[in-house]
Amino acid sequence: MNADLLLGDEAAAQAALDSGIGGAFSYPGTPATEIFEYIQEHAAGGGSSVSALWSANEKVAYEEALGMSYAGRRALVSMKHVGLNVAADPFMSSAITGINAGLVLVVGDDPGMHSSQNEQDSRYYHEFAHLPLFEPSNQQQVYDHVREAFEYSEDVGLPVMVRLVTRLCHSRSTVITRGPAEIAAGVPGRPRPDPSDWVLVPTNARRRYRRLLELQPRLLRDSEESPANSLRLAGRRGIIAAGIAHNYVLEALGSRTTDSLLHVQRYPLPESLIRELVNHCDDILVAEDGYPFIEERIGGLLGVPGKTIRGRLSGDLPRDGELTPDSVAAALGVPFVNSAQPVDGLAGRPPQLCKGCPHSDSFKAIVEAAAALGNAYMFSDIGCYALGAMPPLRAVHSCVDMGASIAMAFGAAQAGVHPIICTIGDSTFAHSGMTPLIGAARANANITIFILDNATVGMTGAQESMSCGERLIDIVRGLGVDPDHLHVIEPLPKNHAANVALIRRELEYRGLSVIIPRRACIHVKRQARDRGPACAAGCGGSDTVPLTREP
Ligand SMILES: Cc1ncc(C[n+]2csc(CCOP(=O)(O)OP(=O)(O)O)c2C)c(N)n1
Ligand code: SF4
């Protein structure tokens, strides 16, 4: 046993390593990025048999992990919450095929949208897919639950989800680790089960879906009997606390044990424990970070007669954003002074591209070239370049989801407007920009696409990019783009006039052009020197543009 000071993300990663995984799979995304990075760092060298290669996107990561599980080795797949939207297709079907060796999915939710485009709650996915879910409250539980999740995954033959939130992912605490599981000592893969289980043609799929439904009472019983879901019956006021909100409740109550308390760390929701608490109490507060998932399930449409259910739906806790120790204490009627108040007198600092960022020079040339052609439609995407939305550039008119820019631009082209400009980063292009480009190139859509090749995934901390340099040109050509309208430019002030002239020519062309402004992010070289933060100003370490200043 060792005691280590670990981030929540690192505790998940260490638990996966100690569980004997054969591989980790991921695409970067805050707050989950560090899970994979820790595994990459700790699995490197020393004859390690743990594979850790970034994937092109979350769907690919999930499928790679599923393939490893089918092949008999344990696999960890991690991603941010919106990544699970991208991976939803294999995720949902893997609940029906089941797994061979343990498959654990760790999802980092981002209530409060510190670095995300929305604050969706991944617990709905567990229910949607009928899969078990663990929701730890602290770093030690992250470690313990991920260890248990691998065992349980093999026990029930299903993928198991672990839900974290930003505060847990990115805060440190002492974690007692238990050393490697026996499986880690080079045990060969598990034997192959009947492969027809994995062939989801209707006859097999119906059979496997019925099996998944038949497993549900067992999953519920395991959840209800698990020590992770614990109930203390005391006074007539009850609290249901899930995940990190349990810490806030404990902090607010201090040594007081007069309230009844149900701590939920494992799903399906432990119905009988909830019923016991609700029967015993008159007034129940549900403290959960994210959506009012538990509160909705208890109150339903009509509420519980004679009982008061309070939480995010009732307005006792804020409906959106993160819970805080203060908001939970207030809902419990306990005075509480949060020590982490913003420091008075600090000026707000609007987010901006780093000084010397290649995207600045690209946007300056694009804006100048487009000015002569009237009101251009400027579709963009998610990455550092989304900061091109800020004044004085104002060259980004949309930023919706990874890879959306090209498809949206093609849709707009079909509405007949002109000119249409599309900006997308090299990593976002590999993630989900390639597929829409196939259709747009085939139709020779009237759009001008800029693939901003800065040789890295800048926004999430400068991870390696899959499609940059010469490889990117080969890919674009291979997708059917006319080589006469495919150009590489170097976005530097000294090339500004020439770049503007070329861009203007392509904007005037009524067909599809791809221009690749190619210049490395200023942090790529620095990072190679000393793994420091990718971005000193504006967007460093975050992963979508913080349009408002975070406290
Ligand atoms: C589905 C999804 N996965 C991951 C992310 C996190 N994320 C935001 S932008 C980005 C990639 C940015 O890289 P790139 O497109 O090369 O642009 P750069 O930041 O380097 O300018 C990632 C991984 C996300 N927002 N959504
Ligand atoms: S991290 Fe790199 S790409 Fe992002 S704003 Fe800074 S210089 Fe530009």
C-alpha cells in the first residue's frame, strides 16, 4: 500500500494501471485529459505492456477500448462529458453486446462550464444504456471505485461508467493505492466468448437486449447492497447527497448527526434505501452536482404526498452551475463562510489569443480579404481559434460542437449565400471535420475552408495532433478537394499582403477551396522543452473559450 497525493484524474488513472489494463484510450477534453496523460507518462518504457495512444475522437477511443476488451485485455476509456455524445453510438450498443475483459468508461462532467460548451450530466447516459455507474465523492473513492468497476465489469459482462466532475478531477488529496491486481502480472487475455454476442444483427441484438434487461434486477440489488450506498436514519429532515455534493453536506453539517443521510455513490439508484429515507423523513434535500437527476426521479411529475422534496428543481439550490459548499450550506440553513472568495480589486482579464499566436495572423488576413466582399458568413469550430470571435477580429460567427463548421458551411452554401468562410483547427478537423468535407468536396460546395494547422491540440494543453503538416495535405487531397484550390500559406506579418491576395482570389471562386495556414503554436516548442502550460494567456489548459472570467 502506498499513500500518494493525487488529482481525481490521476487516482482514476492509477487505479486503471493497478487493475492491469492493456490499454488506455482517449481524446483530450477538460476535465478528463489528465487521466490519459498520467497513464501515458507512467506506462511509458520499462517493458510496460500498457498501450496509450491518443485516438482521433471519442467514438474511436471507445471502439478501440471495446476491441481490446473483446480481445481479452482490460481497457480504460476516458473523455469529457460532451465526448460521450460523440461516443454514444458504440457506447449504447456495447451495453447490448457486453464485454469480455473489463471495460471502464470514466467521464468528466463540467458543471458550471468552466471549459465546455454545455453542462450536461452523464448520469442520464447510464440510465439510457442500462449500465451500472459509480459516482465517487473524493479522490480515494475515485481510486477504489475504478478498481471495483473493472472487477464488476467482468462480473456482469458489461461496461461500467464512472462519473467525475471538474472539482474532483482537478483537486488533490491523499490516496491509498493497493498495488497491482494479479491480472497485471502478464496474465494472458481472457478466452473469447461466443462471438455471435457481438454481432448485432436483429436476432442476436434482440437476444442480447433481453439479457441486458434481465440483468437489471441484479444491478439494482448489487447497488442497494453495496456499502458505497449508505443510509443513516436519524431526524425527520433527510438529505440525499451524491458525488462531490456529499463533501459539501459533510462540511456544512460538521459534527452534527441529527439529520438522516443517504450517500449515493452507485447506480442504478438504490430504490429501497431511498424509500426508507423518504418514509422516515418529512423534508428531504437532494444535493447533487449537475442536473436534478435524483430529485426528478423521487418527485416525478406529481411529487410525494405529504413530503417536501427540495433541491435544484425546487429552487432551494441553484438550477444551473456548480454546487458550492456555500449553496449547500444555505439550503441546509447552516451559516457558512466560503474561504475561497474572489480577491477584491483584481481587474477582469478578457480571454485572448496568446501574443504571437499564428491564428491572429490568419484571422487578420481572412478579415481583410473578406471585407471587400460584403457580409461574409464565418462558421467556426472549437479550439483556440474560437477566440477569433472577440473584438477586434469578430471573425467567428458560430462555435457549436467539434467539427460542425464544415457541415454548417455546406448547409449554408445550399441556402445560396456567399461568401462562406469556415475555420477549423487541425485536431478538430481530424476529430470530425473530415467526414463533412467528403460531401462538401463531392458537391464542390461554394465555401472557403481554412484548416488552421498549428501542429498541436492547443486548447487542451498541446497534445499531439493527428492531422498536421504534409499528412494533412495528403488527407485533404484524398478526401476529394481539387488540388488547384488547395493552398498552404504561412501566417506571418511579412506574408500578409500575399496571403490576403490569395484568400481574396479563392473567396471569389464559386466552388470549394481549402487553405491551410500552417505555423506552429508558440507553445509547441516550449512544451517540448519543459512540459509547461500550453498557453500563458487566455485559453491555457482550458478547452473551450472562457467567454467570461472564471472566479
Ligand atoms: C466532443 C469534444 N471533445 C473534446 C473537446 C475538447 N476540445 C475542445 S477544442 C479541442 C481541439 C482543439 O484543437 P485544434 O482544433 O487543433 O485547435 P487549437 O486549439 O490547436 O487551435 C478539444 C480537444 C470538446 N470541446 N468537445
Ligand atoms: S496555445 Fe497556441 S494556439 Fe492557443 S492561443 Fe496560445 S499560441 Fe495560439
